[in-house]
Amino acid sequence: SSSSSLPSLTLSAYRRPEAAVRLFNSCDAGSRIELDYDVQQGLILGHGASSTVRLAMRRSDGMKVAVKCIPKHEILHNTCLLNECNILRQISPCHASIIRLLNVYESSENVFFVMDWCRGGDLYAHLTNTNSTSEEQASRYSEDDAK
């Protein structure tokens, strides 16, 4: 039958990495994040429900970046993660106050979003660590966003 001639897709790098599912057509299949970035395995910037964010350094110029590592099985179960990438790609070049998505890499088991690194953390963390935010502070954030 014709269905038996189709290759089976797998997320496992241990079986057949060449048959792993590709989620992003814009990723260069031969490109590996380790060639362009030194991802510091020991320095975790944060955890999410389905990802880990680590500090990394771009090898070409030493720029520090944040790398969000998402296991592919999480993306297949939660398509919102695909939407996050598409939204960041669309708005990153247009708005100075939003983290830029610099690159996307894909291995046989993970997807890596390379983004700007914010030394002070993100706005949500700042607001939740502050007991209260004054109207003046809130207007400053809004004013910065309007520029």
C-alpha cells in the first residue's frame, strides 16, 4: 500500500534524527545553536510551564542573549508556543519596548528562541517583586511604550 512507503516521523534523536519532525521551515536544518551561541548550561534565567530560559553569548561578538529552550513534545501539545514565535517575529522589528526574537534554531528534540537579554529581568517580574506600583511609575512605563 502507499501508506507503508511513507516515512514515519519521530521526535527521537536516538532512532533516526533525519526523520525528526521539523516545526519551523524558516530554520536552517543544518544550523546548530552551539555553532553560533555559547549557551551557559549553569545559568538559568527562568523557568516556564514548558520551557527553560538560559543566558548565552553570541560567539561572533560576545553579545549576551536569552535562549528559550522548548522541548518539541511541549509544542506539539501546546500550539500557543508556535503562536508566540509567530507573534514575536511580527512585532519585534516594530516596537522598541518588546523583546526582539533574534533567531530560531531547531534540533531533533528542542526548539530554541534566541531573544534579547534584559539585565534587570522582565516587566512582569519587576512588577510582581514590587509591593505596589504608583500611578507615576505606571504612566512612565506607558509613556516609554508610546515612544
